[in-house]
Amino acid sequence: MPCLFKEVIWKMDNKSEDGFRCTGDGKAEFKQRGIVIDGISPIKHKGYPQPENYGDKSEIYIASQDVFYFPRGFDKFFTHLVMLRVTLCRLREIKQDDLKVFPDLIYLDLDSNYLEVIEKDLFKFNPKIETILMDFNLIKFIDANFLDDLKDLKFITLAGSACINIRAETREKILTKLRKEIQKSCQNHDELENLAKINKTGTKHGRYFWVMVGCGVIVGIFLIGAVIRVAYGIIKRV
């Protein structure tokens, strides 16, 4: 995957951490499950030094690209990933297997995607996570235990989702207000079964696509008809 590297300094827990950010160059496309990254191609750019060792503390940042499913293989190149940001990418799911290869993960940003389920034991292998951003997804079900493995979690936001709209900025709010809201609004197991059936058949997003196409055709026909009527009226008056 082509990657623009930049040396960065993160502010984490009142400490400064040096490392490298890998930013996808706009050509990333992962529309199927199980795609494996077979290499990282550094993009040479003046002022952007190349890391001597991908094992240094690093960040992956992919935005506004077609990442429907998180690819496998990043861990071969980024053995000490501390930040993972995949935003505005139409990401449809995130699984425990996607994240367990990043045990040092501290910061996770999955804002503005198509996520619908936060599954059981999602963060079992990511106990160091301190910040989670999942605003503006389509979340309809959150497993009751997903917070259990996150003893260091300090901030989480789930605003603008289907079943929840909340920000928890302190450990106290995470353990009380957030947990209560999840149990109240995001524990519909019938909804989870329906989502599982839809994801298995792979028809949901395809159905949305054809509905939008149909609407576009209808609007197009209407506009063409309006233009023809206006033109005919002008010709008639002349």
C-alpha cells in the first residue's frame, strides 16, 4: 500500500511520544473481507523522512477511501502501532481479529463509517486503549461486555449513531452513564440477528445503492421533462 510517512509527536497522558504516521495516499481500496497487505511503499516527498524501522511507534491514518473491511497484514510492518484512524471510509465492520494484532493500541478513531455492531470481546487484546472515537456510525447493537477489557479507557464518544448518542469524558461516566445507556438502548438481540442475516447475504448496501439509482433516474426524467416543456413554451411564443 502506498504510504506517505511523516514524523509526528503525540500528546498522550501528559507525555510526548515521537513516532511516524503512515497516511494512505488516496488509492487504498479494500472492498472485500480478508484482503492481505503484501507491502508498504513509502512515498518520497521532500521534508517527509522515511522511518528506518517500521517497528518504531507508529500511526495508520486512512481517510475518505474505500475501506469496507479492515485489511490484514499491517502488523507485519507496524509492530508497535499506537494509533489507528480509519474515517469516512464506509467501514462496515470491525472484528476482534482485526485489532488483536495491535496490543499496544492506545487511540482508535473510526468516525463517520457504516459500523452497525460492536461485538463481544472486541477489545480483548487491546487493554491499553485510552481513547475511542466512533461518532456518526450506524451502530444498532453493542455487546454488554465490550467495556470490560478497557481498564485504561479515559474517553469514548458514540454520538450520532442509531441506538446511542453519548460522549463519556471521564472514567466515572464510562462506568455509569455509558454502560446504563448501552443496556437501555443498544441491547436488542433481535436487531443483532437481523443484522447478521443481512451481512451474511450481503444485500443491504446493494439494496440501498439500487434505491438511490432508481431515485436518481426518476429525478433525471422529471428534470428533462421540465426542460422540454420550458423550451417548447419559448418556441411556441416565438
